[in-house]
Amino acid sequence: MDIMAGFKVVSLTEAAAERVRSIMARAERPIAGVRVGVKNGGCAGMSYTMEYAEEIRPHDEVVEDRGVKILIDPKAVLFLLGTEMDFETSRMSSGFTFRNPNQTSACGCGESVAITPAKPDLLSPRP
């Protein structure tokens, strides 16, 4: 049984979807989507990653939301479950932000986070 059936790992705001569409339209090569993941590092322990994906890998979790295809690295699924991706612009900066219910803390610089993976037993269907 696929424990992810019926669950959307990541959702996008309209601002995030519009920014991804804009980035993909300006890409210099054909792009299958944007791959999102997490990596170890930074003062809080982990950081979010984003990169162009030229192809869908066999174990990628494919999320289509608001006309945008996001590919989730399989190692990141439990860390990103329930995350909303947004694109925010302020006077000083602009960039993608992640509202992640699994995030337990963040460093002061905003570049790294602490994330506790979702428990797979919470994903099982309830009777």
C-alpha cells in the first residue's frame, strides 16, 4: 500500500507557482520541473534545496499544483510533508519561503532550519 496516496507532500501559493513558471520559461534548456529537497548543513542543521530538474527520476514524488510540477527528492518526503511553498518580496529581498509544520526551529539568518520528519504511522488511513 502506498502510504503517500491521497497526501500532497507540498503545496504552492499562487505567488510561488507564478515565480516557478517564470523561472522555467527563462531556462536555457528543457526543464521537467523544479526539484525540492533538504540537505544537512547550516547552523540549525538542515536547509531547503531547489534546482532545475531536466528529468523525473524513478523515485521522485511528483506534485502538480497550480499548473506547476514540483519533484520531491524521496529522501525529503517525510521532512516536507504538509509544507506550503510561497514566494515573498520585501524591500530588502525576495525569495521562496517554506511554511513547514515539521520545522521545529530556524537560525537567525533564515538560511537553515531544524526539521523533524513526519511519522509514517500518522499517514496511515484511519478507520
